[in-house]
Amino acid sequence: MTLSVPEEGSVRMAPILSIPRLLAEMGLEPEELIAEAGLDPALFDDPDNAIPFADLGRFVTLCVERTRCPHFGLLACWNAGLDILGLVGELARHSPDVGTALRNIILYLHLHDRGAIPILSVRDDRAMLAYAIHQPEVPGTDQIYDGAIANAFNIMKALVGSDWEATEVFLYRPQPVDCEPYRAFFRTRLTFSAEYSAVVFPASWLDRKLDGADALVHRRIMEEIESLEAHGAGDLITQLRRVLRRMLVISARQGETRLGQVADLFEMHRRTVNRRLRAQGTSFRVLIDEARYDIARQLLRDTCLPVGEIAAALDYSECSAFVRAFCRWSGTSPTAWRAERALL
């Protein structure tokens, strides 16, 4: 099995290869909609092809409009699971237990998806598997989130078996007029208009051993992934942007996004990082401001989080500091920026 690495801000086509068939079943001509969305039909020929998140969002938004199906994203990933992750899915399948499998997915999902990150949170006896888009200005995020959480749900079923059940599912989207498709798929308590999209389940499932896991296969896949990492990691700026977005999206503790802590991840001295960034015409401050601005816009547009909570999530000690920074970046306040987008 081979896996190509998508460009930053893109995702492999594997999760949406079912869309042409789904459109045909709904009485539409898939090729016409694909062309109208400005996409190359050949994208759907290979799961290892990649599509930018913005293009994916525009395409699924068009599909919703033409099919008049508000839960199109859910249908598109109704049967998706580990297989769509390619080599990363195979690594998970041959992990010793569920917890290790999920952590492997989280650690290496950037080889499949470079526009969002998965998050595994464990508190007491509750585990939560979430998905967060960190690319700014992506349309159709409600549909993308629906598909991603359906995929996460199916991944748990694939790892654990049919006896696994979620205790709750959080859905970013507003509550639809017809909730039945969501009830039929998830078969558990649903929370709509949530601050994040996530599947919640008892943490005890994380210790479940995986049937059919092969340690030798796991080792071979790890060697292939390490080779891909070496060839597809990108330059220092690309890697730093990825790390900073990841830290900010998962709400890093105060101070974790300082240069010293980030430099430690790359096993470099902070002066070395600064020197290499200067040689490429940028700085750590510029990169972290870019990441904060990107994520701030996404959170302001796609969530109802108060400005103060967004400031804290972006590692600001005071809300006023975030407001001043956002005004410097955009020319307006976070509240005014959000209000303007709500009118569009």
C-alpha cells in the first residue's frame, strides 16, 4: 500500500469518493456538478489525489443546494471508516489496543489530512474523540464536520466491533429541521450547535485489545510512514506553521507556544530557529501571528464562542491583548468582524 502526502491545507480524496455515486442515486449528473464546482473529474479516480479544503467546502455546499439534502455530508461518509485513512488506517488496525490506535491516527493524520486535526481527550471515565478544522475561510464546514464525525464513529466501530456504542455525539452544525438521519446513524444522545464536533464514549474502551493486530505488520507500516515523514515534512516554516496551528487548536496551556518550547520540539536552540527563519525572510512572531489570525477568523465565523474564550484558546493572557492584535491584523475588532460575516 502506498500513500502520497497532501499539500498543506488539503485532504486526500478517499473520504469523498462516494459522492459521485451518491449524486447519481439522487438523480443528478455527477460530472456536471463536479465541473460546475471547478474540479477536475479525474480527482475522483484515485483516493491518494488531494483536494484543498476550500474547494471541498464549495463542492459539498453545491451538492447540498442541488440535492436539497441538508445532511449530505453525513450521507457521503455513512460507510467511511479506517480504509479511507490508507496507510494510517492500517497502522491503527495493527496497533495493540484502541488507545494506541487512536493516538497513532492523531499523530500521523497529517499524512492524510492537512487542514484539520483530531483530538483525543480523556477525563476520568470519559473519552472524547474530536475533529477541528484549522484552515481559515472554508465554506461548508458544517457538512465537512458531519462527515468527519461520521468517519470517527465508524472508525471506533471498526476498531472495537459492533458492540461499541457512543454515549454522546456533539455536532457543530445547528439543529436541523429533521434530526432523524442523525439519530438513525449515531443511535445515541445528540447535541447540536456544539462548540466542537466529537464522539464521546467510556474511556475503558481505550484499553480494549485489537483482534488481528500484527506487531510485525505494525513495525513495517511504521517504517514506511517514517520514510514518508522524511520526504513530506516540508521546510522549517511549513513544519512550524503546522505545529503552531496544532498547539493553538488544541488550546495549549499558557506559554506552550513560546519559541523556546516550540524549538524544543525540533531539538533546536531558539537562536538556531530564529537564524533559519530570518534567512527565509520571516520570524517566529510573524508565524504565530499568522496562525492566530487564521484560527481566530475560523472560530469567530464558525462558532459562537465568546471573544474572551477565543483569546484564551489562542494563548493570550488578556482579552484586550487579543482584541488589539486582531484590530492590527484586520483593521476592525473581533466583534465587528463577526457581525459583518453574519450579514453575508
